[in-house]
Amino acid sequence: MKKNQFWSILPSLLLSAALLGGCAQSGNGGDGANGTNGASGSDSANNGRTITDDSTVTTVPVDTTAHNYAFVSQDGDNYTYRCDDCGESATVTVKCESGTAGCAKVEGNTLTLSGMTEDSVYSLSGVFYGNIVVEGNENCKIELELQGLTVNSADECPLTVSGADEVTVSAKKGTDNYLCDLRAEVTDEDAISAAIRSDCDLSLQGKGNLYVSSVANNGIHTKDDLKVKNLYLQVECEDNALKGNDSVTIESGTLILIARTGDGIKTTNSDLSSKGKQRGTVAITGGDVRIYAACDGIDAAYDVTVDESSATVSLTVFTDKYSKYSEEVNTVDESILYLRTATSNYRYSLYFYDDNGGVWCNAESAKSTGNSRYCYYTVTKPDGYEKFDLYVYTSDQTQGQSDSYYAVKKDITVNDNYDTVAITFRSDSVRMDWTNYGTAQAGGQGGMGGMGGMGGMGGMNDGNTDKGDHSTKGLKAANAITIAAGTVTVESYDDCIHANNDSTLENGAAATGNVTVTGGALTLSSCDDAIHADGEVTISGGTVNVLKSYEGIEGTVVTLAGGDISVISSDDGVNGTGTSGTSIVISGGTLYVLAGGDGVDSNSRDSYGGILFSGGRSVIISTGRADSSIDTEAGYTYEGGYVAAIGLAGGMSKECTNCAPSLTEVGTSKTVSLSAGSYLTVSGIVTVKAPTAMNALVICLGKTNASISTGTTGGGDADVVWSVAG
């Protein structure tokens, strides 16, 4: 057969070992929570790191040309077709291995298996230009054993299953099997738009290899439950790679899922079955699963669960621009810088400069963004400048000058990782954070008003929870996400892990929006939040290493009860959005935060109730000029544990001293001068490597007589070395 196109087969994907490690690192005198020295300059947010994907690609030739093969003859179980255009023949062998025999028939380029009256196994091998249809019944199970089969279909879905109770497609050990859908995009909602389509439970298994390609449609889709076990499965498709309306379960095997414009794994139903089973779940209980998706890596209509109840789990997800095998769906003009603000009452100019002078750039009129609650302004970036000042003007002031203005933020470093400056105001100062237009353009949760419209809470910021034109999250669930074990690596344009509670589920219950981590090793990198829960975030075990984020961990309530956690964020490191009660509880484990905004930030108005420190060991660093290492609306409570909180002295830093009992009863404080790479030691508790130069206010909780000192030696390569046990 003619072989004129190649599939990308990825037998091994190697992630940099250094980035897959946990956040714990040994140090002198104890164990160290290893953060990353990512802060760059006193006025720029921490940009963090990204994940390196050193994947290798092997190409396998597959014929994707639409040939005109016609049936020629049948010899027992062998069906031969010939193509007059190319002069070649192709033979497919269909054999009944057990069960009801004589159920195969051909009509034109359609091979149909029907009439099984008992559990039956049929083997298929050879080459077939056409489509296979399996018509079962609910009283028997059917298995298709692929023994080296290639199916190319230019007119119909390559494999369609209907009417059965359950169908299994297995790939025999030592065989390569290919199903290729060559059709153009199927736009009819009632038509089949996948390379494999089933209206019943579908299981994919075996110790062989199965490659599924869909040029313009979905990969594998079943209306009911989809299960994968043992198989080496690669799916390359235009839209969703694996879709089980009721559920998707992966128990073992190696899966490579490439969705060029869609989701990697998807479910759609969230009701209860007739037997009371909850639908809409995605469960990964074993296997090596690698997802490259333009949109969401996993999009579950109910829950996402990751554990190792079946086998060892390695789950790797890349979305949008971080997925090198799919399309970038949130694209913007790289020459444009967006300014995002909650009010249209002011005008803006940027002064770009270097040692030889500078140039004024006035922001254009507000950009229309549909239902966004924000106003967007655009500035065309001049070439060759690494610094700029941001000026804010009232309506009666002239743009593009520095003599008369409302507010200014100076010495901002251009950050090529982001295309949007999010502008907020606190008291009489202007604040900016880096984000991306693609994840910030449509409406989100309300934050502070702009100048003249300050109706929000003093410590609350805009956040970065708005949605773009496309959802490009790593793991997303309409109800809850639970990770109990396994290695989970996510690099996403949107949130890495995101649970919603903004809708009523089809089962009639209100979604919880909770994210729970009890074990495993998580490595996360995002242009938005690393972990976001509309409900509660609870981490009680495992390791969580956030290499890059806008906000690291965000939820209505955030409880850190165990595990080793490291967070690098350009805005808040840990954010509890609840406005009443205790929205952040730190009771155990090890925490390292390096934040460009507030280190830990509670929006609760309760007196001394926003944050509760009751255990664990925490190093919390804020490099933001208008931020605090510990930020609350009305103070926090200390009951136990050890905390070293480091932030810029002056400004909002005194918020971290608003403690009950009083700071002098439970700890101590000191203002020190730190240079990048120097060491801060809190005697008997911890040594911290300074990520950047700063005149710092240091707060120690847990020891009233601790001395606070600086030096040029300390913990070696470790960012944190603890002297006290956890």
C-alpha cells in the first residue's frame, strides 16, 4: 500500500528529572523545603520556571490517502479488495475465535459483525479500506481481538459499535494496529464524529499497540463508560482524544493523547445511572498517561480522581502553547501589551526607557471584551526596551508626561512571558501584576474597584480567575478533584488543577468545587493558578511543587495539614477567598512560598479569624512592594507551628504583625537588609536563602527569644534548612 503520511508516535517522553522531583531537599541540621530563587528585581513579580518536555518522536508510516478499493473475493475468513487507481490489493481476515460463528459479512466497503447470540470473540488482521460496524445485543459481550489490523476510512467512522451491553477491543501482544479516520470535519450533531464510536460500555485492553488517528474529528467516543487497561494506546485527533459520556477509567498501560484543538479526556453527564452509579467521573488508577491538548487536559462533568489502586500512576499534561503537538488556541499579538483595570475612569501611559533615553506610549481606548467586567487598553510595545514606568491620569490631565499625574509605578521590568498588566489600587498606591490576555479577558470574580470606586476589602485583589475564549486547564472538574497517589505533572496556560461549584449537577446536588490532595508528587506550572477550588482546597500529604503561577493555591477555604508544599507565584502564594470564618488553616506539613504579591492572603473580615497557624513549618516570602508576607483583613491567630515570614519593610508589611495573641507573646520580629543569595537565620528554627535583595521585615512565630541574623553562608544550595523537626 502507498505510505504517504506519518503519524507521530511517542514511545518515550522524558521530562527533566530535576523538575519532577518533590519540593523536599535535605539540608544541614534538618530537612529543607526547596523553593526556587525566581524573584528578579525588587519591582517585578516572580516569574518562576516552566517544565521541560524532552520527548522523542518516532514516525510510523500510515496510508492516509482516500483510495477506491472494491471487493474482489472471499476465501474463507479472508476478504480481498483491489484498488484500480493504484493497482494494489488489500486483504482483511475476520475469524471467530469463540462464540457465535458466521456473523461477518461485507457489503461494499463496510464490514459488519452482527447476529451474535452468546459471548463472542472475533479476531481481525490485515488491511481494510472501509469501515467496521459491530451490531450486538444486550445479552452478550463482544470482544474484537486486533492481531495486526490497519483500517483506513475516508467516508465513514472506521469502527462503530452499537446495541451491545459491553464491547472490548483488545490489541494482541506483539502487534501494531491502526485505525484512521480520514474524513473532513463532521458538522452534523447527529452524525458520528470519531474514529471509534460506541453507544455502549467500551473497554480497550491488551498488551499490543493501538494507534488511533482522526484527521478532523474526535478520537475515541462512547456514550457510556470507557475503560483502558494494559494497552499501549496513542490517539491523535482534531477534537477530544478520549470521551466517555458517563465515565473514563484508566487502570494501566501507556497512553499518549494528542488533541490538536480539543480536550485530552472528557466526560459530559453528571446524573445517576439506573443502578445509582454516579456518572461523569474521570478516574486514573494506574498507567503512564501523557496528554497534549489545545484546551483542557482533563474535563470531567463530575469528579477527577487520581490514585494507584490498580497500578503506578504517571500523569503528564500540557495544554495550549505548552503542548507542542496541538494548536495554540489563546493567541495574541506579541507586539501588543494589554492594560487591564476594573474602571474606565482613568487614562494610562507607559514610559519605556533605557540608559540612552525613552519613549512615551499612550494606552488606546478601552478594548471591547464581551461580558468582561474589566476594561482593557492596548499599548504597542516599542522594540529594544526592558524597563517602563506606568502613569495613571485623571480625565483632566494630559497623557504622556510626568509633571502632573494621579499615580505612578516605576521601574517595571518587561516580562515576555505575559502580555497583560493587571492594574489594581490599594489606598493611594497603584499596583500591577502580570497575567495573560487569553486567560483574563472574560468575566471573573469581582475584586476591588478602581480609584474613586474603592468598595472592596482592603486586602483583596482582582485575582486571575477569569476565563478566556477557551478553557485550557490541566485537570478540571465540575464537582471535585482528589489526588491520593501518583506522579502528576502539569504545565497549562490556564489553571493546572481547577474544581468548579458554579452550577447544579444533573444529579440534583450542588457542586462542591473542592480539591483534595492526600498523597502523590505534583509538579505544576501555570500562567494562571496552580490549584484553584471554588470550594475548599485541602492538602494533607504528598508533595506539591508549584514552579510558576499567577496565584499558587486558591480556594474559598485553604487547609494545609500535611505534605511538602513549595509555591512560586507572581501574585499571592496562598489565597483564601472566603470573606467570613477562617479561610486559611496551616496545621501541618512544610510550606515554602515565594510570592510577587502577598505570601498568604485571607479575605475574611472576622477579627483575628482570617488565618490560623496551628502547626507545621512555614517559610513565607513576599517580594511585592505593596504586599505583605501575611495579609489579612482583620488579623490572624497563632496556636502552634513555626513560621518565618519575610516581606519588604514599610508599606503593607505591618499587616503580618496583626496577631492574636500579640506577636511579642508568640514570636519576634526584626528588620534586616538582605542581598540576593545571602542567608537569613532564625536561631534554632530555620535558615533561608534570600531570593532577591530586599530591606525585609522578618516575623518569627513559635519562639519568642529567637535571634534573627544574616550572613553569606548558611544552607548551601538549599533554599530552606530547618533546625526543628516537623
